[in-house]
Amino acid sequence: MEPHPAGTPAPSQSSQHSILKVAAASFIGTAIEWYDFFLYGMAAALVFNRLFFPSFDPLTGTLAAFATFAVGFVARPVGGVVFGHFGDKLGRKTMLSATLMIMGAATFLVGLLPTYESIGAWAPALLVFLRLLQGFGLGGEWGGAVLMAVEHAPAHRRGFYGSWPQMGAPAGMLVATAVLSAFSRMPEATFLAWGWRIPFLLSAVLIGIGVFIRLSVAESPVFEQRKREAQESGPPVLEVLRKYPRQILLAMGARFAENGCYYIISTFVLTYGTERLGLPRTSVLNGVLAANVVHLLAIPVFGAASDRFGRRPVYLAGAVGCGLLAFPFFWLLDTKEVFLIGLAISLGFIAHAAMYGPQASFFSELFGTRVRYSGASLGYQLASVFAGGLSPVIATVLLAKSGGQSWPISIYVIGLSVITLASVYLSAETFRERLTDEAPAAAQAGAGGSQGRDAA
């Protein structure tokens, strides 16, 4: 691929500064949202089973806590539909500030919740409600953040700049893990009494910073152009379901290995390490912490690689990597060696980054501008219900039913990888397609569709 495809001018210094500002704002805002979301997931593995479900045995309590974790994923498609509709109608920028505030308010309130000991069954009920709000906010967040980056980016760098909001996931996980790890060093009684609440309450400060940054960037130029043309259209979600059902289904399938494996690597590993292997909580958290640095650095590398080699080859490599690591991942964990635990999580995150890096540009290129927010959000968020939301629950059940054996979980991971391999194989290559108001030609085709029309 040429440095600048035919008909595409080299970006000016001012436009380069603009995309860097937009990409940085997308990264920071998304990192804050993921901090909120991941903090809940880690607390579900380490705290909520004891404070909100104390009447269960440890494994059942963990399963109940992970069930509340999964509830957030159920709300994400609803957020994707609602914010996708208004994002396609009114613009990407306004929706991003709204999702950030909803997410932050829910997270802050989790830090104030009374426990089961204080108010009984109302405690887990309120926890579930706030998790629903988190999922609703995050459901609208992803589509707007990646579209701001992708639609501002030069055509030949959409993969790279689209990976910036994707870096928000490991950055948010990194901060959440670091903060929770620091407070978890408190004496056990102190941590369970009030120490776990501080990371949730800190969300209020982060949200203020995020909203300020997001309000400082310009609206997507691709959306502004469509708005000037004043084309009449119906509800975007209905239009995208009518015109792009294949793209939505393939995007969903492409997420199964990426999303499902991620939550096994990042969230279920905490339960496996502390309860199955009997490792100290800080040892497992430190392994996740170190691996997230690797993950953060790998995502833009694979995003840039997709600009050179295409979205499909890079994505397929990641899915293959997840499948190949399914058994070795647990073999390394079972050594109980801190270094090898960190290595296992790092290798899993590298395979994940190969899918997650090009994902923002890949999904964005499947849909026309008029319905891109709705389409990308639906494909992304619907899969999260069945993949990421259920994977810690399924892994916990498999662990219990097998008497503590990890091999059924490895088979499950391989199954997720096969679904993703098939979906990406059946998708068409879009990395040289135009971002227009209609579906890109390659996205309309099947696998092996248009491979090389120059972007503009």
C-alpha cells in the first residue's frame, strides 16, 4: 500500500495536529470509561462475593457476583441503540460526554452502596441497577469514541488512529488494577470495611477531566458533511438492520474470541488464581498489571499493521493466537510462578491486541456514515452479551463442574476462536475503501470482495 493512496493528499500540519488531539481525547475518555467498567469486574472477583452475597459458599458467591458483572453487558446493546440513534442524528461529540457522565455517576454510587449486612437483599439489587447504568453508558461510548478517531483520520492511517480509543481499554484496566492493587494491600478487615470503596469514588474526579477534554474537540468532519447534505432518513437502527444484517452478524462473530477470551484473561484469572490456585491476591493483580502494559503497547502496533496488510490478515492472526494459547495459558498459571503467570496473561493480551487493534477501523468501514454509529455499536455490543458478559460465568461453571480442571475452559476458548475465524474469513477486506454515506463496496461483497480501491 502506498504511503498516500491515489487521490488522497498528504495531511497538512494543522490536520495532523487535529487528528492527534481527537485521538488523544478519544483515548483519555475511553480509558476513564473502561476504568469504571473494569473496576467493577475486579471487585466482583475479589470483594462483591463476600460483601453482597455472603450467604453463599465462596464459589457460588463468586458466580453470583459474576452474574451481576454480566448484567452490564445485557444493557450495552440498549445503550448502543439509544446513543447510536442520536449519534447518527445529532453527532458523535455530544453523545460521548453524556455516556461518560452516566458511567461515572454509576461507578461513584457503587462506592457509596451499603452492603448486604446493612440493608439485606436491597444491596445486591442496587448493585445490579448501577451495573445496568454502567453497561448502558458504555454501550453508547465505544461507537462514538472510535468513530471520532476513524472519521477524523487520514484514509491510510484509519487503523492506527482507530486503535487509540482501543488503547483506552488496557489503560483503564491498568489504572483500575493499580488503584485496586494499592488499596488491597490494606489489612483484610480494613479493605473489606471501606478500602475497596475509594477506587470507585475516585471516578468522580476522572469523569470531570474526561468531559472537559471531550468538549474541546471538533465534531467528526464526515458527519458534518452528511449533515450539510441534509439527507432525509428514518431511524438509523431500523435502516442498519434492513440494509446491513450481514455486516452486523459478521461483526458479532468477529468479537467472540476477542471479547470472550479477554474477560477470561483479565477477570476470570483473578478467581482462578486466588481461589483455585490459592495465590495471594496481590500476586495475581500484579501479573495482570504488568501484562496490561504489554497490551497497551501492542494495540497501536497491530492497528498500524492493519493499515499496511489489511484488517482481515491481522485479525485472523489474533484469533489463531487465542486458540493456540487456550491450553498453554492455564499450564503457565498452574506453575504458580509470578513471572510465568505474567507471561501467560501477556501472551493472551498480545493475541487479543491483534484483533482489538484493527477492530475500530474494521467495524467502522462496514457501514455508511448515515448509520455508522448504530451499525458499529450494534455489532460490537450485541456480541458482548454472549461473549464477554458470559465468559467469566461460563468459565466459573466449567471449573466447578470439572472439579477444578481447566481443560473444559480451554475447549471453550477454542470454540470462541473458531467462531471468530469463520466470521472474519467470510468478511471482506475494507482497509482501502472510502468512508462514504453508503456502504463501502467491499463491505457489500462477501469474502474476497474488493481488495484495493484507493481510499479518499
